[in-house]
Amino acid sequence: MSQKYDKEFKIQTVKMIQEQGKPVAQVARELGVSDNTLYRWINEFKQDPVNAFRGSGNLKIEEKTLLEMQKRIRQLEMENEILKKAMHIFAKDRNGSLRLSTNTAPSIRYRRCARF
């Protein structure tokens, strides 16, 4: 059965070969990995360092949860920025009352009020 190596391990291995100039055969022996595997990792990393070693999609529950949480954090940060901008717009009214925009045509303002 083949050994599974995580993304971080593969990246560190490729960088060790590239930065330290160690021969692939030597690193392969030290790590117990085949030369062909290391060459495959090197090529994958060269082609697209950001998206290299994505895996087969079979994430552990913890990894999947982490990715979902990171996505949710990005979404909440965007919502927070929108709310901050809206707060600054409404804070310009010093009386504290929320008025309809003065840029809105009067007939539209009155129609909005009539609905409520």
C-alpha cells in the first residue's frame, strides 16, 4: 500500500531539493520515497506552486471543517465591510434620524411612505 504524504511535507521536500541543491536520489533514500515520486512532486510544484498537491478530494473531517470555516470567515469579513460602509453613510445624519435620500424624486419617496 502506498504511503500518503500531506501537502506541507511535499512542499518542504521540493524546497529542500531546490534550495539546498540536494540530489533527488539522496533525498529519496533519506525519506524512503521513490525518485519518480520526487520528480513528480517537483514538476507539479513548478507548474503551479499555489495549487500544487491539491489531493484527490478525500479530505479529513477536520480539513473539510477548516476549509468551510475559512470560507465562512471570508464571507463574514465581506459582510462586515459592507455594514461598516453603510454605517458611515447613515452616520452622516447628525440628528440621528434616518431620512430617505434627498436624491430620490419626491413622488417616489411618497409612494414608499404610502405602502407602510
